[in-house]
Amino acid sequence: MPNIKVISKRRPSRVDAKASITLLISNNYIAIFPSVFSFIFWNMSIRAIGISQAGIFLNLIPVFTAIISWI
């Protein structure tokens, strides 16, 4: 298979830079905040109902992470 290089003569514009900054911020929001909040709520539930009862709901952490990131 030949090695094909795609060369663009177009220089990045400020719009591209804004889009990449916006993308970076939104990705960080989706990656960091829901995960952190899910584990904070997990620790609060352990404190409230105990580890034996909270362990039943351990598999729901990814579900709540997805819900919080969607909000």
C-alpha cells in the first residue's frame, strides 16, 4: 500500500483555535466532573447506609456518571 501524505495549504484560523478550546473544555467537563461527583455521592451513600448496603449499588456509578455528563 503506498504511503499517501495529505498536505493542506490552509493555515489554522482563530475559529479553529476557538473550536479546539471549546472542545477541550467540554471534554474535560464530561470526563472530570461526572466522575468526581459520582464518587462523591458514592462516599456519601456509604456514610449514610453503610458499606454492605451501598455495595449493591456499586455498578450504578457508570450509569450516574453518564446521566450527570448528559446534564
